[in-house]
Amino acid sequence: MDFVDQIKIYVKAGDGGNGCRSFRREKHVPHGGPDGGDGGNGGDVILEATERLSTLLDLQFQQHHVAKDGDNGEGSNRHGRSAPPHIIRVPVGTIAKDVATDETLADLTEDGQHAIVAQGGRGGRGNAHFATPTNRVPTRSDPGTPGEERWLQLELKLLADVGLVGYPNAGKSTLIAAISHARPKIADYPFTTLAPNLGVVSVDEDQSFVVADIPGLIEGAHAGKGLGFQFLRHIERTSYLMFLVDISESVTVDPVESLQTLRKELKLYNPDLAKKPYAVAATKLDIAGEGKHLKKLEMDCKKRHLRLFPISAVAGVGLKPLIRHLGSQVAKLRQPLKASV
């Protein structure tokens, strides 16, 4: 399935029904009066988050969403029926913004959470509302009000505990395949991963966490180079970052410089990302040769008091300590959230 994480849609709430202007004209009722009913309310447009969806792909094929209008009021004080809401189901993690004002209208982070993004119009009042002792034959009735309409920018940000960040071919897809049941595409060429992948990692019987394999970054990604910042937004939702640095013998880029460049790209995109806790994984240990790149990275991490995990996802080396560390960090970061609930 294609991964679609940004889309524009048009939403139009239903108009309110008109109030009715009517009078009783019954043969045996000598003092007839106004009996016009109210119009029904127009339907709201509602976004509802569901875990059953993982992309916004379905909305590509239906970009216009219009709720039904409320029914008009009728005589004999019969009120018009209000229209049902028009529900648009989106993946958990979807943010909706008004295109015209850039205002955030909804941030749906839980399954079943919903938000009204276009309010239905109110039904108009029938003339029965306007009867008074001095005005027993009111001819006034109100029309229904129009429903809201707007263009929405929908943006999906993946919800994960840990984000894997690294250059193309740093080993992110191989790692997520080794520690979870996710099966991303893996190949030896840049930008193998064209869409973020999610995997559930089990620490023990009682604990698991979600890890996101973010497509490879390159220098200048914050300005749109390579795959650009289209995937950087997914890192914003994660609580912990794991930087993957290739230390294989054949790699030509200095590992310390690679780590610094990755950190710089995140900071340039969003300074808050640089404040997230993180650790470093030295990947492709099985083809590290004499280990000159690993030694250099070890010295830099020791100087910066960073946890470093030399691993080989292919050979399964060093994965258990890495999983235990990520599990403990995620558990610590979740505690403040539980305390605030």
C-alpha cells in the first residue's frame, strides 16, 4: 500500500433548515394561531481517528466531503429533522489545519478520538416562536444558517516511542526487521525506505514499545534535499531517538561527522528535536574490519557521555543490550505521562 501522509480536502457542513411560517386553520378551533415549526440543524463534519488506517490514501480519491442539510420546519409545530454528522475516518496521529488561517483544528492521538472541523448550520425558528400577547399573528420566521466550509490540510505524524535516525543505508530497516515483526524493504542502495515503518518491540512479557524506521536523511534534509523534511515531522512524535552510524570498513564518511550532521539537521528543522534524549548505535559491526571507525566513534561518545551500542543486525550481535536500554528509557519517559493522567 502507498504511504500518504499529507493531503488537502474540502469539507462543507450542512446548512440549517428554514423555520416555517404557518397558522392553524381548523374548522372547530376559533382562535387559531401560529404553528410553524423550527428547521433542523445541518450535519457537522467530524474527523475520527482509527487504528485501522495507517495512511491518508483513501482520502486521495475523495477530497470533497459535504454533510447533509437540516430539514425545513413544517406546520402543526412539526420541527425539521437535524442531519446526521458526516464522519471522516483518519489514522491515529492525524493533524488537521485550516488552509486559509493555518490554525490547528484537530490533533488526533488516540483511537476513537474525534473533532468537529466544520460546524453545521443552526435551524431557523418557526413563527410559533414569535407569538406574544400583543402580536398573536406573527409572520416572521428565520432561515437556517449556513454550515461552515473550509479546505483542510491533513498531516499524519506517526506515533512511536523510539525513532531510528540515520543516513541512507545506515541499517535502520535491517535493525527494525531484526528486533520486531516489521518487514520493511531492504536493499543496498540509497533511499530503500520510501515510507516510515513501524514495528512493535517486545522487551519482556509485560513491556513492549513502538519503534519507527524513519527514511534516510542527508545533509540539507531540513531544506528539502534528498527525501527532504517530508519525513522529519514523524520524528517529532517520538520520545526517544536512536542515531544509527555506519562503522563498516568500506564507509568513506567519518562516523563522528555523520553523527554531528544528523544532529544538526534535526536542530535546523526543529530546535526541540535536539532536546530529545538519545543514544547511538554503531551499525554493521560484522563488516567493521579493524574497527578504526568504531574506535573513533567510541572516543567521541565517551567524551560526550553518550551511550553507544555496537551492533550487527544481520548477525544478531549486540541487539539484546540495545533493546533493554530502549525499553528502560521508554518506561522512564512514560512515567510522567501516567502521573499526569
